Amino acid sequence: MGIEWAVNQPKWKQIAEVIKKRIADGTYPPDTAIPSEHELVREFDVARGTARKVLVQLTADGVAYTVRGLGTFVTPRETSE
């Protein structure tokens, strides 16, 4: 995917927003894997450290969780009753 980089925002933040939009639109449903560091590097043509920061931020924001040795997955949405 080609991305038009905004000059006033770090690339990792912009990529994190793309992933969040994909989660919101159902491209990545709950409990499914999101792209790995390697896949993010390839798709967005960024450094590995940038890709790592994206995954760390998604986890910190609560939209993803990491399973050691398996990858990073979409956090299930809580249903309100």
C-alpha cells in the first residue's frame, strides 16, 4: 500500500492509525493477527524499529495484544449489555 506521509507526524503514528482504521472497518477482526514487524517493514517501506514502535503503540493503546512467539492480535471488543 502506498501511503502519503504527513510531514508533521512521525511515520510510526501514521502507520498505527492505518492499522487502527483496518481494525475498525473489520479488515482485522478481533483475535486475528495483525501484520508482523517484518510485514510492516515490507508494506510501508520503513525501518524495523519503526515497525516495532507501531506494534508497541497499538498494544499500549489497548487495540492489540501480543502473544510471545505467536505475534500481535486484535483485542476483542467489550460488549455492553
